[in-house]
Amino acid sequence: MRLIEQGKSTFLTVSMNQEFMKKQEISPAKRARVSFPVVEGIGAAASIIGAPKSLLKSSKRAGCKAFLTGNRIDLAILIPFLFGMLAKGNALPAGIATPQDWLATEKAKREAIKRQQDENSLMPVADAWQQCATAWCFVFENLQRAENELPPALAGLSAVEIFERLHAFTERLRTDAKAKFEKVGQ
């Protein structure tokens, strides 16, 4: 290395040996891009790589470093990140890429339920619980009544007569309970 002065300018001349060349290698981040471009906007990136915009938006929210300032996207960084996301997966249900998609799906489900309620083909859970409770109360009231009334009524009867009365009670309770439970949901 030597310093040469010419007029007011100073030049530094350096001998080009192998050691110096190794030090001057350009880092991979500063090298010129050959295969993957930097594109303007999510729409352009989505069309170039063939991925939905929602997937690119979710990768941006996940902290991908491919999203540069000025709405530019470095595809050389984005594509490996997307493959990493696919390998890792996400906590969303199958077929849903973003929380907004999940929210839209849930809203559609809610609208379907409201439509069914308007058509009277669906009832609120509270009403169903109330009707079921009423039907079960009927069953338990009849069982309690049988427990109180049957022992004195069956006293002194033969086994065949006891069986016939118990069978008649059971069949009557079964048909009455069936009628009560069929009313549930109407």
C-alpha cells in the first residue's frame, strides 16, 4: 500500500493480492439479485409466486423481514419464510388463513342460525332446556307418586297382580313421558 499525492488530491494505491481479495468479497445481503426480484406491493408478489394475498398478509403479521419500506417485498426472503410457515402450521382451523377469514366464517354461521330462528326451524337453547326440565319434572313427579301410592295399593296382592299393576303404571308413564318429550322443541 502506498500513498501518492498529485496536486491537491491524494490517492491510495493497493496491491491486489489474494489476501486482499478475500477481504473484499461482497456479503450475500449486498450481492446483486439474480433469481428473485424485489416487487412493489402484496398484489404483485401474490401474482408472481401464486399465493393468496391473505397468506402474504399473515406472513407480514408473523414478522417476515421480506416486507421492506415503500411497500416493497423481497421474494428471496419471503419464499423461504412461507415454506417455514407451511411446515410450522398455525392455530387457525383448516381452510382458514387469517383471523379475518375466521371472523367472516363465524359471522356466516351466526347469520345461518338467525335465519333458522326466523324460519322457526331452530329454537334458543334456554327454551329447549326449559322444555326438557318440564318433561323430566313430569317423569320424576310420577315416580314419586308411584313410590307413595303403590306400596299400600299392592299390599296383600299376589305376585302376578303386583306385576300387572307395575307394568300398567310403567306403560302409562312411558306413553305420557313420550308425549311430553315430543313437545320439546316445538
